[in-house]
Amino acid sequence: MSGKFKYFIELIQENEGAASSEGTNAYFVNPVSKGDIIYWDNEHGSCGGVIKSVEHHPTVSVLIVRKINLGESK
């Protein structure tokens, strides 16, 4: 994975006031930051989301992402 930026995506889904989360590793060619819309593939298919914040740790940066429906632009 040389030349790629490693992240851990923590996906936040807010339903009826309760938040739940799931996570996955991701590698991007370019660095990403707050406000970016990102897309990735996982075992359930493709996902997309808006980065709400980035937490930097020694071995990986954690992206806190709000899931969006594919095709949604906001």
C-alpha cells in the first residue's frame, strides 16, 4: 500500500436520536479532510459519506463520517 494514505472510517448513522457506528479500514491515493465526500467499497457493497472530523493517531487517522445515500450531494 505504498504511496497511499491509510485511514480507519468510523461510520456514524443517526436514527431516531440514537447513534450507532461501524468501522472499516480504507486507503486513499490523496489525503482527505473534514467536509470531503468519500466513497469506498466494503463487504456489503459501496458506501459514501461526508467527513465530519478527522482524529490523528500514531498509526492511523480516524475519519468520523456521516453516511449518505449514493447519489445524494449534501
